Amino acid sequence: MKNTLLFTSIFSLIFFASSCNNCYECTKKCGTCEKNGLIVGGCDGDSVLNGLSIEAWKAYFESQGYACQYNNDVMDDICGSDNKATMEANHYNCLKK
């Protein structure tokens, strides 16, 4: 009886823990570039990048004499697969916490 109760308790704990929403940290790659006081910026998926990745966009502006840096947009504690899918549809990369 004692073993059955222990087994049932462990099974229940594992079942409920696995049924909880997973949470994620989602990051959208963003950057800014500056030259002579003019600052331009964008993030992956923004229309200002004209379909380019942030890396290609940054490389282009650096070739034009701009100083560029990344300033990624990080969203923490995104929970549930639907919320993760929505974030990824908006160009975020989500990693399980």
C-alpha cells in the first residue's frame, strides 16, 4: 500500500508538472547605427530593413561609415505555446527557460 501511494504521488507530480505551460525568453534582434548625429535603427522584420536581416542591414550601414551596435528587444516570461508561436511570428527567437 505504501509503495502504491508513493508511486501515485510521484506520477501525479510528474503529470501536473508536465502539463504546466512552458515559459520562454524571446529575443528580437535589433540594432542602431549612428553617423554625424544621425541615428537609424531597426529590428528583424521591420519594414525599415527592406527584408534584410539585422546583420545585413548593420553591415550595409557600417560600409557607409556608420557606427552600429545591437540593442536587442528581450521579452521575458512568455508562457504557453500559443504565446510563443505569436512571438516567433513577429520575428522573435524564443528559448525555453
